[in-house]
Amino acid sequence: MNAASVKKGIEKISRKMNENKDYLIRLDQQNGDGDLGVSMSEGFQAVADYVDSAEETDLGKLMMKAGSVFNESAPSSLGTIISFAFMGMAKELKGKEEVDAAGFAKAAKAGVQKIMDKAGSKPGEKTILDALCPAVEALEKADSFEEGFRLAAQAAAEGSEATKTMKSVHGRAAYYGEKSIGLLDGGSVVGRLIFEALAE
């Protein structure tokens, strides 16, 4: 993984979010304010535009700026949460111009940990973490990027599907309490789409 592959990966994620924008809006309208599809589409598009023109090769600096761009372009609670992930990864990747699959898994884990530390949330609370945490665990077990992304996409999909059985405890969705059980969490779907795009 280097600056060039980061550009490629972000571009694929951005395209995936654009393709699923209306689906994410519909999901979010069930127990949120319906802006999820717009904020994710605009956020990842802005990051894709930034990395496409960036000449930075330090992966830490690249990720830190990407997080800042995302936060500005996706003004929503999930936008802030994903920017935490970029920041956590940035700290782990600081000073490195390339990393192997194990190095990426370590950075991804740091990103997820940053979300948990900053947002005060954990898996099992019907959030994006229910897709990201199992995905990162899968990455850690893999020997290559190809295998890692394939396993991570599968784990994220299963984790997202499991949110149907959970009750929302964070954000606007928490107001729905028991009524949120049975509904798929939109944030977890974003997590699934991220790894789906990388696996492709």
C-alpha cells in the first residue's frame, strides 16, 4: 500500500457510495434524518478529489488531511466518526510511504480504536463498528491484501446484517429504542460498502 493505491482505493469507495446513495438515504429515513447517503457520497467524493491531486507520499500525512477533508465535506455524526478513523490510521502510518498487508491491518485497527475512544461506543450498539470491527479482525488473520479484503468484506457484511437484532443506543436512532430492532443500521452498511469496494 502506497499513495497511489490509496488513491485507487478511495476512488473505488467513492464510486460505491455514489452508486448506493439513494439506498443509504432510504435506510437512514427509517430512524434518522435521511442525510446519510448525501453526506457519505459527498464526503468520499471530496477525499477522492483531494488524494487524486495530492503529491504527498507520507501515508500518515495523506490520511490526516483526508480525515480533515472528509469531516468538512460530510457534516454529519457519521462524517465525524469516519474522520476519527482516518486520524487513527494517520497516527499509525506516520512517516511511512508504504506498508504491507499486516501494516495496513494494524493501521485499520488503530482507526477503529480511535472511533471507540472518541465516540465512546463499542460493537453491539448498532453502529458502523458492527461492520468495521469484524472486518479488521479478518484483515489481521490474512496474509495478503487480496485475501484480507475478501475476508473483511464478508465479515463486514455479516456484522452489518447482525445489526437488525440490535437496539440503537447512539444518536437520533436511539430515540426509537425498541422500534429500532429489526432495522438494518445505515452506518454499518457504510462499513460494509467500504470493504466491498476494496475487495472488488
